[in-house]
Amino acid sequence: MYEPIQHFNINNAPSILLVNGLLDTPTLISATREYYTKIKDLYERFGRKEHIEIKEFEGAGHEVNEEMIIYAINWLKNKSN
């Protein structure tokens, strides 16, 4: 299985927004939270904690909805400023 954390390099680490519906079954929220916890520690250690975030959406499953898109767009705009 591909594990993104094995390819992590803080020197060129991008901003990361993890978006997950709480009702998502193909991508369980517990797996997203576990990945976030692992990678967040690296970002914090290198002074980049503002460049990683997890956003959980109540009532959402595996689909991407309008609320998620709006949130992601605003988050990306904030990161480009």
C-alpha cells in the first residue's frame, strides 16, 4: 500500500488540507485523523503548523459537496496571501 508519509520532505512540503466527511466509509475519518496526527507533528517541529489542517464535515460521506469546495477555496486563498 502507498504511504504518502514515507515520501515526506519538509523542505518542499506543500500546504495540506485534509477534508473528510464524518459518514465516509471508503476513507474512514479515523484513518484521516491518524495521517493528520503523524504529519502534523512534522509540520509543527519545523515551524509550519499553519500549513496543515484537517476539516471534518458532519453529514457528509465520500462525496465532495459545495460546503467542502467553498471551504477549500477559501483555505487555498488564505495560503496564497
